[in-house]
Amino acid sequence: MRKRSILALGLALALPMTAAHAHPPAILSPAGERAVAEEIVEFRKALAAAIVAKDAGKLREMYAPAFIHTHGSGKLDGKDARIVSALAGDPVIENAPVEDLVIRAPSDWTAVATGVSPIRSLADGKTYSFRWTAVYVRTQASWALAASQATRMGEVKP
């Protein structure tokens, strides 16, 4: 059942993207990849600002319709659950400080970011390092966060 759900999610993410482009995206030059990376950095700043401002409307635009986040525990959140968590002030990778940020853009319509963020646990009050991956897709208006995943690595020692 879980494999079918993941396969359906993959198809749901892929179908709208292929239908939206008449021609396959071009492979980017190093300069093009840097330009996309800069756009993603700005998008991440705007997403973090929308979380701080508790702007639910803006967040609805910034998360892709089929967005999914996989927590370090394995729990899955869809778009609505993720927005509710962010608005409630729960710690999320989208507005956490980031170290080792790397953004790769294999085309002009998709980008993959990886990083490490310290996140304070609401359960035990300890701060843990999370290695995360986020996938961004270009939309008509801007970029959207399509999927993310975080893996807890260990406690951050002061």
C-alpha cells in the first residue's frame, strides 16, 4: 500500500510538470546553474519571511500542490499539515539557520538543495542537527517547494 502511495505521489508530481512544458528543459551551463541557485536562495528567504509573518496565503502559493515532507521520524506531512506546523511556530527546516547549503540545478525548471540545520526539539528541548534535502520546481509565477526530507543526525553540543 505504501509503495503504491509513493508511486502515485511521484506520478502526481511528474505529470503537471511535463504537461506544462512544450519542449524539454535545457541542461544549464555553470552560469545558468548559479543564476537558478541565486533564485532559490531568494525564494528560501521569502519562504522564511512568510513563515515569520504567518502569511498563510503566501505559504499556500509557495508550497507545490502535491508537496510532501518526510520528517526525521518517518512521519509524512502534506502541504496543509506543513503550513499549519509552520504557522504554529513548530521548528521547520524552511526557516532554520543552514550550514553547508548546496543548490544544484539540473535544468531551468528544477533545483535540489541540501543543507544541515540545527533544530530545537519541542519534545525534549534539545537541539539536533538535521541533514535535509528540498526539491524546488519552477511555476508560472516563481518557484514552489515540491518535496523535502530531514534526517536527524545527533544532538548539537553547546
